[in-house]
Amino acid sequence: MNDDKFVGFEDIDNLENIDNTQTIGNQTVDSTQNNNIELPPTPLNQINVHINDQNTPIVLLFGAQESGKTMTLVRLSNYLRTLGYIIETDDNFCTSAWEYPVNCSKLNEMIGTNQRLKGTDHNDFLFIKISDNKGNPVCQILEAAGEDYFPKSKSDPRSPFPSYMQSVFNTSNKKVWLFITEPNWKVESGIKQNYVERIRFCRNQSVGKNDKFIILYNKIDKTSFISSGRINSRAAETNCGNEYPGIFDIFTEVSIWVGTAKKYKFVPFSTGSYDEYGAYTRSKDEFPKNLWKAIQESIKPIIW
């Protein structure tokens, strides 16, 4: 998926406010002693994470590379701050990867950005907490690298998730799985079908009985499903089902009592627009408002 990209996790030239002393193999390296030192990525099998709050629901932004996960988080966070919500990183979530505190230090810059953001890399993940204006936690959000969710380089959609992600999947927190799709994803049909099968694998392997599901149809502003400022959500959902055959079947149940029941919410979405120079203009508040409504309804102890 294309266009929506994230800035700056790979730029570690300026780490004044971060503990830069890291043990790499048998060596301890302090990058402040030489700005030309480029630290190697922390191996995935050495990344350990800890969920400090195991009561507050977790929203999982699930998507392929360049699907718009980071910009979705940016647009939603910016909107929520205008409503008085508190957006902050969980700095204790990961202490085993040097990349994580660097990523955390970028949060406010991300939320306030007015520029196109560069793409995230393997270890570019964030775990944030959203609280109301009184400090009461509402939900937590994991934004992980698309390559970790859906490694297009691997042909088997049932390949294991990295252990740090599986650790989050396995917690007792209620989860809201936000699966990101987009219209006219310019990839081979086999890759698109593998993405659907990856979601199916996740649904079968990593989901608790109380978890909820949102299918986000990103970049809706680039389609004909918006006319005179109004979104034709039903037509967009039909088109999404045609582009990603079988995706809705994963979250649809059939019984003799209630017939066919949809166990997902469908949300057309747009993060905003970008000009040829990389300037970013936020989308209308209607989009993050609708997404936040779907998240709020999903984290409540209700059945739908």
C-alpha cells in the first residue's frame, strides 16, 4: 500500500535526551561520542516487551507496509487532543531495543506534523496510552511495523509473528483489531490474497473471545465513493469486499437462530492529502470522529 508514510525513526543523529549507551553483542556503545556511529538494528528475537496495564483495552493497528498505520495514528491522535484527550507513550513498554525510546521521543513531532512522513522500518513500533482529560485510561494502541504484520517477502501467510507482537496478542487485555485496507492497492493479486489469508490466520490464532474487529478502508478520498462531501459507505464496503475477496467472511457468522451476523465494523477513512512538495493537510474531522466512535463502541462491554 502506498503514500501514507512516517518520518524520522531512522534518523538518530540527535539523541541528546535519550540514554544512548547500548550493549551490542559484547560491546557497550555510546552514540553521543561519535555522531557518525550507526547502531545496528536490534534483532527481533532480542526484543522483549511488557504490558504494564493489563486492564485497559488495546487497539492493534494491523496493516502491510505503507498502508497508512502511522498516519492513521497521527490523524486520530491529533483529533483526540483537540477534544482534551491525553496522548502519551508507555516508555516502559520496551527497554531491550534502542529504537523504542527514539521512537517515543518523536511522538509530539508526529502528531503535530504538517509534512509527509517517511516509512517505518522493522523496529519502528510505538505503544501509546490514550486517557481522558481527567487522566483515566481509555485505551492503548500498538503501532508496529508493517513488515512484522505482513512480510510480503514470505509467501506463507501463516508464518509466525515476531515474539514481541505475540506477547501483546497473548495478554488478557481486550483487543480491538483494526485491519487496514485500501482501494486500488497496486500489488499482484496473489499478494492481496495473501494479505486476506494473513488476517484469517491472525483471526484463528491470536484472537480472544471478547475481541472486536474494525476494517478500515483507508484513502477513501482517492475514490468516487465521496460525492458532494458525503461518503457512500455501503458502496465502499462492497468494493472493499470485491478487492479483498473473502475478507468479510472471516468476521461473519451464520446460525439458524439469527441468520448471518456481521462481527466487524467497516470504517471508510482518510488521513489527509499531500502536495508534490510533501506538505500534509489533515483530513476533515469527520474521518477520525467516525473511527473513534467505532473504537469506543468496540471497547465497551457490549455485543454487536
